[in-house]
Amino acid sequence: MDELDLPPSPEAEREVCRDLRTKTAFGHLVGHRPWQAGGSSTAVYWCLKTMETIGPDDAIAHPHNCKLGRGCWRERE
């Protein structure tokens, strides 16, 4: 089974930094993985702190990177 076929963890949304965004964050089709899982091969992610594809720590803005433990990470409310 491919990693993209696996269901997302229930914590996926809470684990991703609140400042991470992508166009797909504003809706997805029923039955598709939430954007927080980072499974899209075409999505472009950006940080609201920098408004760039890199965060304030000069690392790439992506759901796989923007997690607890990163210095600039902020919890979702």
C-alpha cells in the first residue's frame, strides 16, 4: 500500500503549524485526505509569518516540516 493511500492520523490537523497555508486549505473533496497530511504532489505551501515558501527559520514550509519541535511552530486554536 502506498503512503498516500493510508488514512491520515486523527491528529494531522492539530499537529501542523497554524501559520502554514496552501490553496487546498480552503476546501477539499469528500473522501480525499485533508491538506494537513501533506499528500499532494502539486500543492504549494507558504508560511503566514513570511508569506513565502520558507518559514522564519529559513526551512521549507510544508506539512511534513511545520510540526511541533520546529522553533517557529504555533499551535492551532
